[in-house]
Amino acid sequence: MPSEHASAELLGALSRLLSALTALDRTFERTGRGAVPAPVVAARAEVIDQLSDYVIPRLVQLEAPLLTVVGGSTGAGKSTLVNSLVGEPVTESGVLRPTTRSPVLVHHPEEEHWFQPDRILPQLPRTEVTTNDVYALRLVSSDLVPRGLAILDAPDIDSIDADNRQLAAQLLAAADLWLFVTSAARYADQVPWDYLARAAERASSVAVVLDRTHEEQVVEVRGHLARMMTSRGLSDSPLFTVSETQTDESGLLPRSAVAPIRTWLHELAGDPMGRASVVHATLDGAVRHNVMAAFDIADGMDAVVTGAASLHAVLDAAFESSSAQLRRQAVDGSLLRGRVLSRWQEFVGSGELLRSVEERVTRLRDRIVENVTGRRAKSDEVLESVTEALQGLVREHVERAVRDTATGWTDSSAGASSAAEEGLDRVSREVAVTAERLARDWRDRVVDMVRSQGADKRMSATFLAVGVNGVSVAVMVLAVSSEAQSRDRSLALAERLLSSIFEAAPAAALVQRAATALLEVVGTPLDAERRRLGGLIDSPARLEALRDEVRGAARQAEYARHLDFFADGGKHA
């Protein structure tokens, strides 16, 4: 038997491996956007199940009874065989197919504690009554079962019911010993041999029972079956034969029909060294198989890392392009078009505003008040039109970035074909709200700048005539055109207006501050959408770390397995 230190080392390594594989949950759920190959997904699920159901619980309790799982083809007589091996009816034979009932585990009354929910097969709830819940494990105690042995009647491995098939595979993977039951009519079927091939690959302990075979067929069928076992790596597995015979009133086969199997199992149960040898052989084979599968999963993650990098590259390119264009168009005069330009020209009146201000001294007071009131109403219209145009520009570039990302993901070899179907080509509802808020916040910030810088100018005739909003309009239209290659002639009027209030240098500085403030916030909705879409795919760095953790845990487990092996004197491999 392995030393306590070696088993502890192996247990810790396998627990780390289980944690590393479990941490891949989020990644492996995203096969539509993550290019996780289906075989890798299936391998991960299988390794997690076997580590959780069998390997780790068995390592924790090496002294537990030998768990013999009786499995096989539909109609092979598994339940009848289990009842006959025990010596009393403990499980119901299925008349209709598929049989929908819980699997049955039979054990000695004094060994029930080994099969509590926190031990072997911890994921299956326990019950002591017959139930149709296929995932409930029914525990039956019987004095006829020797200490050191437990027998589990599993569903058909070729059941037409998917739940039955899935549970059968799970139970067989949790067996110390698989008692495979077949018949003369079914022994050459492909599905059972697929399971047997996997058992041989894992070096699992297997015994085969040729059941329900007429006497005249025994020699021929048994010989053919033995050759098939040899060719598939099962030459060392015991082969038993149960001839076709009548059952008694309790549904049991004659004791003589099952005596060789029953004797063999009872001898294993009564021989601690023999039982330990079977357990260690199966356990070591399971550890080796799962460690190798973990390396394959880590290798499969290479494609996932590459795929994630590709998706992030698409995302980055789309948003960086939109961000660069948005920042450029926010200040190159693109906003000073259409309705904005029309409102601005109405406000400045092709120079009429400045002329009215310059002539203010010769006007009557009531005429000045009338003129100022009208100008202020028009300045509000310009403020609103600039705000709306800025919102529209932001939304336009966010929508383009999201659309380009979705298109790139759809076309990507990383497997993002579900992008459009999932609505990823549409911006989130928050974009419109955020765009409106940033536009209004920028407008208010400009107004505050004007109010602050013009604190000592407010009593000037020009400031009074135009008002805070009028001056702010001039600052905003100049800010959104600060990098323009060519300017509308009406912008010269805005420069003259500001210079007449603040002088040229302070006026230019004010406009620059407004433009800088705009560039600081204009990309906010883009950044939010970029984070949203980026959150739908894992970062390559995170995936690399997960992959490396799986690979490192597998290496540690392989080292610990060899340590366990040498501590046992090389008696199991």
C-alpha cells in the first residue's frame, strides 16, 4: 500500500487539478464565442466527474469496501444477476425499457457509513426507498453481502433514455471493479465495447459475465468473446458464464449458476491485500488517465487563448478606430453643420450681433433690452442644437464600433458565429443616456468656465448685451471647430466677440480649455461599450493563467502518482 505521505501528496495534487479544471467554467460555457473544441469540453466534464465521484473520495478512504458496479447492455439480466449474487431480491428487474428507477447500491449493514453523501459518489442524493429519480442512489443493506464488498446495479449503458446512459457512464467511472454483463445476443454490440475499450485504456479492473447463453452456444460464444477481449486489451480480465436457466419464485438464479462469480467476489472481499490490489490498480489507472486528459485539455486551451486574442484584437481595432474618428470630428468642425450652423448663423446674424453691440451706446434703453432678450433666446437654441449634435455624433461612433466588432466576431475563426443572434451588434440602452449626459455636462462646464472667467467682465456692456449663454455659445462653436482645416466665416465673429470681452489671448485659452474638456469626456460611452463587450470574452492573460494552472496541476499530480507508485514498491502502475 502507498505510504501516508505519498497518498497525501497525491490527494493534494489531484484536489488542485480539480480546482483548476472547475475554474474553467465561465470559459467553457462560451463555446459560441470562445472556440473551445467540443472534445475538450467533454474531456473536462469527464475528468471533473471522475475526480469528484471516485478518485478523490477513494483516496480519502482507501479502506472503504470494494465498489463493484454491475453494468452492461439492455436486457442482459443485470438486476437478476445482482439479486442472485446477493442471495435475495434487492433490486427490481425492468420489464419495460428503458427502466426508469434509481440505481441500487447493496452493502453490509455495518458498512453503511462508507456510502454517506459526503463519500463515494457525493453528487448523488441518497434514498432508502424505491424512486423514479434516476439520479438518486438507493442504499440497501443486506447481511448476505460480506464486509468489504458493495454491489451497485447501474442503468443500461445503451439505454434509449439519455439520463440513464449518462448516469451509467458516471457510475462505471466510479467503480473499483466493473462487472460487465452481456449475453449471447448482445456481446458483439459496439456500445458496450466502446465502454470496455475505455476501461482497458484506464487499466480499470474489469470482469465479464456472459449471461443468458444456451448450453449449446456457450463454447462457441465464450471462445469468440474471449478473443475479442484479448484483442482489446482485456486478456487478464476474468470471464464468467451464466447459462440460460429458470429463476425461482423470488426471481433468483440457481446458486450453482452464479457460484463462481459469487465465490470470486467474496474471496476478494475477505482478502485485504487482494481487495487493495484491485482498488489500487483501478485508482492508479484512473489517476494516470485523468492526468493525461488534463494535459490534453491544457493543450486544447492553446486554441482558446489564440481565439480570445483574436476576438480582443477585433474589439480593440473597432473601438480604437471609432475613438480616433470621434475625437477628431468632435473638434474639426464636423458638428458645425446643418441645424447647428443654421442656428449659429441666425444668432450672429451675419455680423448684426456685433454691430448691435458696438452701437449699444447710441440706442435707447428699451431698444437694448428688446435686442438682448431676443439674442438670449436664440443663444439657448444654439446651445441645445450643439448639445444634440454632440449626442448624435457620439451615438453614431459607438454604434459603428459595436457593429464592426460584431461583424468581426462573426467572421472570426474563433467561433463567434452567435454574435448577431445574441444582439451583440446593437448598443446597450445606456449609450443614449450616457451620450446625453456627457453632452449636457460639457455644455454646463463651458457655461461655468465662461461665468468664472467673466466674473469681472459681467458689468461690461458687451457681456450684458450677449449674456452668459451667448458668450458660452461662442466658446462652444469655436471649441468644436478648434482643429478645423477650414472655418465658416461666421466663426470670425465669435472670435471678435470673445476678444472684445476677454482680449485675444485669454479668449483663445478659454476656447482651448473647452475643447480639452470635450476631448476628455467624449469617449466615455465608447469606453463603457468596449468594457461591456470585452466582458463577454475572457482576456488572453486570464486564459493563459488558467491553462498554465491546469498544466502545472497535472504535472504535480503525475509526479505525486509516481511517488505513490514507488512508495508502494512498484506493485501497481
